[in-house]
Amino acid sequence: MPPDVDSRTAILDAAERLFAERGYAATTIKQIGTAAGVNSALLYYYFADKERLYHDVLQRLLGTLMAEGERVFAAARSREEAIRGLVRVQGELMVSKPHVPRLIARELVDHKAAHVSGLMAQLAAGVFKRLCEMIREGQDSGELRDDLDPQFAAVSTIAQVVYFHIARPAVGILLGHGTDGPPEAVARAYTVHAADFAIAALSAQPARAPRKRRKP
Amino acid sequence: MPPDVDSRTAILDAAERLFAERGYAATTIKQIGTAAGVNSALLYYYFADKERLYHDVLQRLLGTLMAEGERVFAAARSREEAIRGLVRVQGELMVSKPHVPRLIARELVDHKAAHVSGLMAQLAAGVFKRLCEMIREGQDSGELRDDLDPQFAAVSTIAQVVYFHIARPAVGILLGHGTDGPPEAVARAYTVHAADFAIAALSAQPARAPRKRRKP
DNA sequence: GTCTATAGGTGGATAGAC
DNA sequence: GTCTATCCACCTATAGAC
């Protein structure tokens, strides 16, 4: 860790990386202390216990991601721009910090998102809700096909990118890049594809008689 | 565990559930023994060590999933039927055995799919490859839009369903069902939606001049 | 604020009786 | 095949010097 950062930040940085790489249970206080360049007992000076440290790591990371999503969405001047912006923000974060998708996946399966339920509720009432409304408006005005559920469509859009990065080793094998996963350039190209795929699904008109809109 | 199953199977069943719920590191040999109704030392009679037991759990589960995927794909008589069949097989497994998506997610992040690399390679050379070829044929014949990369489109199709189940607690909050995740009926409806979404994305013709096909 | 030392508890794995 | 008993290693968290 650089010497010009304070111990608290060094601990948070080291913990973020180690929790993502090894998981909460498999990461020890001593490992975090060593990686942060401080004595392991010092962690208990800054954080109540191991779980509280983990909680703070998540809040710091996902709080900034959400804020960026809000910003991009608010600045968008069209449906397509909004969708592309949201997909790009997610994709960029996960390409530039490859440990992030693993940290997210671990929180989902290890703790059922319990440490980020506040942020998720905020997302549900904020960007996600507005994205759904945006899709429904497009359907009502006839610009988007109306046989897809807006909420499900929003989930599908997000799902593509997050899954690609969580499953990166498996996707690497499928696409012929080996177990280290696809190189960065492919990951970036996939992000663009994901937006294309979602927009294609939404904007297409049904070929024949439109089906009734599904209720979730 | 029922008394009519042998100890080896009881151990595998208990281990599958516990590894999925708590993770590899957080699951103890003693917990598995207790859940299986046998003494924990007996695990070392049937399995070399904890990791080998974990490996065998994965092979048993994903081997059968892959075989079912092969079967459904081979029996399909149209592009749409093949895509719907693959999505349905995945969705059904994850709805009926909710611990499975978590086990898969854990293997991806904890071990980078190392214990299933053989199965993934088999998938890459089998169903996945044929799915990609099928999409490309549809693009060449003009039935599918040709501005999407076939491999990326295949990943997007799969990604929707798997992510929904891995992220079930988060999706539950987003869709207003709480942290326990969406009820079974919603999960089943989403599976149908995912196939609709993929087919809509693939079958739509570009509204204006088609873009050049992207290279991954 | 940062360290040393350690208490108190649990885990994977083995030896060996039956 | 299944069990009891146990070894040794390691972890979280605290006490207390500096």
C-alpha cells in the first residue's frame, strides 16, 4: 500500500481485494493486516469486528457505483442513450476492477444481499423504477414492442453484463479464451453487445399479431 | 436422510446442500457428517479429502444438467424450439432446486470453474457451439438479424436466466418481493420471458440500414 | 495509533477399536 | 464400514505496553 494513504483506507482497500478474491469466511484478519501493511490488531481499532469491516467495504464500493448510475441516467437524452449509459457504467467498472463482480456475487450468495439491502431498495425506488417506466412509456407510444414485461426486460438488460463478469472463467472457456476468461477487449466489446442486444429485443415490432403483454 | 440410501449418497446429498448454502470454506466436515446422519470420520473412507468430495458433488450435478441440455437441443425441430428448450431446462433446474444457482456461483468465484473445466470444454465443443452455428445459419439465411455476434448472443441468452437466480435476493428487492426473492411463479414467468427476450433480440430485422456485424 | 502476546475456540485429518 | 478419541494448526478477538 502507498505510504501516503491513511491506515483506515489501506485496510479498506486490502479488505476489498481479499474479500473479493477469497471470500468473507476464507479471508483472515491477519491476511488483511499484512496486505494493508499494518498490524492485524489495528483493524479492531478502526472497525468493530470483521463483519463491520466487510459491511463498510461494500457500502463504499456500491455507493459510488449507484451514484454514477444515477448521474448517467439523469443525463441521458433518449431511451437508447439511457440504456447504453447504464450498461456502460456497469461494464466499465467490472472491466477496470475485475475483483468487483466477484465481490458482488459473493455478497449475493453468502449473505443474500443483506449488507446491501438498503442500497438495493434505493435502486428499486430510483434508477430501476425510472428505467421500467421509460420502457413502459416507449411501449405505450408504440416505439417499443409491448409484449415484454418492462420489469423483466430491465432485469434481462442488467443480467447480461453482470453474469458475463461473474462467470468470466466459464465464459472464457466457451468463447475459446481459456480459463483466465476473455481478454479486456472482448469484455468491452461484450458490453457494447449487451446494450445492442437489449435495444434490439425492446425496439423490434412483433412480426405478426402481437401477443398479450405478460404480467409478472 | 432416508435410511434406504447408502452412506455415500447421503454424504453427497448433504454436501451438495451445505456447500451451496454456506460455501466450501465455511462448511465443515462435521456439519456434513451430521446432516448426512453419519460420523464425520466416515467421509474420509469414501472421499480422499474435503476438496475431492466437493469435486464429486459438482460432477454429479452438472453432468446431469449438461446431458439434459444435449437431449433437449437434439430433439428441437426449430431455432425457436432449441432456444426455448435450453432456457427452460436451465430455468426448471434452478426453480426446482434453489440451491443449485448458488453452488454454481460459488464454484465460479471461489475456484474459477476449475472443478468443472472439463464439463465446460465439453459444453463449448457441444451444445454451445451448435447453438452459435444455429444462430449464424439463421443470420446467413436472412431469418435473423445479422448485426449481433452469434457467440455473444448465445451468452446473453444464457446469462439472463442464471443471473436471475444467482441474484435472486437482489432481484426480489427490485421487483418488490422482498429479500427472500421472487416467488416460484414469478421465477417461472421470468424463464419464459428470457426466451422471449432472446428471440425478440435475434429475430428482429434492423429498422434501417443494417450495421456491420461485430467481431468479438 | 500501533504494536506484542495470548486466550479461547474450532477445523481438517488420522489412528485404531470394533 | 462405522465409530471414538485426539493431534496439530489456525482463527477471532482482547489485554495491555509503548
